[in-house]
Amino acid sequence: MVARTNPAVRIRPAAAWRRTRDQTRWAPTSGRAAITPGGSALPLITVEHLVKTFPVPHSRDTVKAISDITFSIEQGETLALIGESGSGKTTVARCLVRLITPDSGRIAYRGSDLLALRGAELTTLRRRIQIVFQDPGTSLHPRMTVRATLREPILLWGDRRRADARVRELLEMVHLNRSVIDKYPHQLSAGQQQQVSLARALAAEPELVILDEPTSALDPNSRLEIINLLVNLQRSLGIALLFISHDLTVVRSLAARVAVMYLSKIVETARTEAIFERPLHPYSRALIASVFPPEPGRRRDTFRLRGEIPSAIDLPTGCFLYSRCPMGVSRCTVAHPPLFDIGPGRASACYRAEEVPPPEQLPLHV
């Protein structure tokens, strides 16, 4: 269903589609959630101290997929969650839509605790959070046409009399020609399949769409089409996006804020332009420096990590990056540093974050 699923968890294709179907079968609601008087609002989504572990098959060990994750998403913004494969990004997404249940922590939608809701209350709120997976080929039912796929959520909570008209509106919204309406998933390109997946999510009129590596399986042209589509949809519909990706070029062009994950933890958060100009966590520095090669005559960050990534089954005491980090000091081995506030909208889980040199002090690349 989603690439880079935790190695302790395997999902077969049939189960993958059933989970996607269950995700779209949410009850109708009347209108969007109210904003508090005075124009201010609670964050759309608030995640606090989220923890999730998975058992290792044939062992007493566990894999810590996410550890003490805290972040929020405002209405209408795009937050990118970035990091290497296995860092926990997909597990965060699955917890947000209740496909899996976290071990502990809190997830709130406009202040309402999603983990405490049951029955009708849960289905009422869950409609506002939709998810689009990395591989549309496994999340679309192979025996349902595009028309049937898009009609299903509309018939559940929309105007049944306008179902066909709404299907046509959704196709236009995601820039798909009506000629695909009676085609099956295998008759579509990967890019078209992803557009159908996005249209299905939009049929619920969500306030948040979670996009789990939506472009990684696509060719460059389809990738560009999806990115432009997401930008236009967010502007026209005012929806929030949680964009999960390891493609920093796409993240830089799409997201307003970035949260960086490393080995189950968020290690830095900042506005997109700030984190790409001056990342304040050693992992963020190395990640960005490895993706964007230096240009002659411009200053560059030569910071690099060393060694191998520790095992998620046996995480070290203290900072998980210590064994690889040139900036490591003795106190890094005692406890994992929390996210320290380092100015408006900035936080870094590093004791030495403020020692990172500003861009003007970096060496010139010759």
C-alpha cells in the first residue's frame, strides 16, 4: 500500500485496497468545522508526544517507529515531513488517519481528541482528513472504473442526484480528460492513477490531505503535473497539505514549513526558506548539503555525517545522531535533546544549534 512500510509490518495488495476503501468510507457532515470568534482558530491538527512501536516477528524486540512526535498544521498551509526511508514519516501519516493506533500521545482535530472518539463522532471528524498513498496501483480497486471509484464516496455522503455531475467536476479539478471515466486502473498511466486517487480524496471535501510520497513512483513529466496540480488545488480550495517526501527539490517549491525526521524523531522544524538557507540541526545540514550540490562562486556547507545509521531495534542512549555527528559532545550521550525554540517558528533538537555558522560565514566553493 505504501512503500517503506516498517519492516515488521507487511500488507498484502488486497488488504491494501481494503484499507484505502475503509479510509474513504466516512460519514457525512454538515459544513466545515467552525472557527472561533475574532478570526482566530485552533490549529487544524495538533499532534502531541506521539509514540508508536511495532513488534519484530519471531522476536521479543520492538521497532520504535515514532518517538515523542509533536507538531501542528494550520488551516490552509502545507507542512512537509522529510527524512530518509525508515525515519517514521509514513507511520505518522497512518496514525493521523487512524489506520494504526499509536501507543501513546494525542492527535487533535480543532481541539477534539481523535484518539478518544468512537463511532459516529469519529466518522464525522475523520471525513475531513484524507490520504493519498505513494502507489496508486495498489490503492485503486482493479475492478472498479474511474466513474465507480469516484461515485462511491459521493454516494456515501454527497448529493446522489448530482453524482455523475460531481464525478465530472472532480475529473476537471484534477485535470483529467473525461475519456478516462470508464477506464480501469490498469488502463491508466501511473500519473493518471495518482490523479484519480487525488480526486477520490477531494470528493470528501477534506480540510487536510495527507500525501505520502505522491510523486516518487512517477516519471518527471507526471511528477511536475502532480506538483502543479497540488499548488493550484490548495490555492483554489484552501485545503491544508501534509506532504511526506524525501524529494527536497519538490519540498522546497511546495511547502511553507518543514519538519525533519531522523530515526523516529522530529529533529528540526522551520519555515521552508529558513531551513534551506541555514539548517540548525546536524542531520538537516547533512541532508540538505547532500541533495543540493554547491555552485562555483557561492558559499557552501561542507558539513558531513560519518558512520552508519543505528538500528531502530537498538537505539542508542542520548541523541540518536551522536555516533555520526562531528558536533557531538559528552552531554549528547546522556539524553536525547528536546526541540529547543530558536526564534520565531524555529526549533532544533540539538544542544549546539546556535553554533551553526550563518550562510555568509561558510566557505566559498571554487
